[in-house]
Amino acid sequence: MELIPRNPTEGVYATDSDWIHAMEVRGAERWLFVSGTMGLDSAGVPGKTIDEQLELVWNNIRAILASAGMTTDNIVRLTSYMRDAAYADANARARCSALGERRIPTIALVAQTLDPDWLIEIELVAAA
């Protein structure tokens, strides 16, 4: 599989340093579509803070990816749903920490319809 970042600098607005406009995927044999994953522990209890929930979310994502023989290196698209826009910086830091130097297409939305105890929910697409 080949991942080709597509981040043009002409004819479109600039991206920030932690995301890109598009990712071309060539030669993928498998695709994994991960539903919204919350910051819940294995008993279904949410973390108390946004940082605790982000740690749980990314641990849950790693477990889901591992079940398909994948890692965070296979993520090609990510959507974050936050209860409050104030969580945007923490969410971006957690995403960058989880992905290392990789930049992928991503969007973060405020979704006040989430369960009040769920501060963040992340869905993604991975390819291998």
C-alpha cells in the first residue's frame, strides 16, 4: 500500500501544521471503518476529564486497529466529535501524539448531542 499526501499550496487555502487536505491511498487490499470510539474504560466508565478520555479513546482505537492487524500508521482519515470547542487544542495534541509525524485529513466538530459524560468521540478510516 502506498499513501500519498495531497496538500496543494495553490488554488486552495493553507492547512495547519497538524493536518493535510487529502490522502491518496494506492494498492490497499483492506479498509477498516471504525465507528465513533469514546473515552470509556473496559467497564464502560468514561474518564473524568478531556485528557483522561483522550487517553482512553486512543487506547481503544489502538486495540480496535490491532484486532485487524493494523496500527495508527494505517489511519488515513479521522473525525473528532467534541462536546465543547474548548477541547480542540487537547484533541489536536492527542491526535498528533498518537500519529507522530504523520499528517492525515481530519476534522473536529462540536456535537452537543453526545451523552453528557462523553466529552469526545473519534471515528476513523484505516487502510492496509
